Amino acid sequence: MMSIKEHYPSNDDQLILIKEMGITFLRSPPKKQQSKLDFLNFGWECMNKSSNPDTYMDCAIILVEFAVKNLNLNSVNLFIKEIFKKF
């Protein structure tokens, strides 16, 4: 995830890449739970820096689907509540 920050300084570019990674992970999820959490935490960190609602929501849709498939219900509900608070 650090290489994303280094090579894509624009937050919008980072979110587009996270969205594409999320689509790939939905098709073939990482086997380790920690990798899933690292991906979601990094995606959430980048989303919180975004001021572009379109890019934010494009990424949020994918991350929510990923969270639904890989996390427990309480975590998913918290994630969705935070999205609604943003905009």
C-alpha cells in the first residue's frame, strides 16, 4: 500500500486505484484476514482525505461490497454510517 502513496500523490488517483484493486479482490480475495483489513483501512484512510464526492462514492461502493463479503455485520454497519456522515 505504501507504493500507492509514493507513486500516486493525487488522492483521486489513489482512490481510482483502490477501487480497481477492490474489484480484483472481490474476484479473488486475499487469503489472510490481516491483508483484507489492511486494504480496507488504507482505502478508508484515502477516502477520508477526498473532497470529490464522485470519486469517493465510486470507491465506497466497492469497499462496502468487499467489507460485506469479508467482515462481520458490526464492522460493515460502522463503515456505512461513516460514509453517510461524509457527505
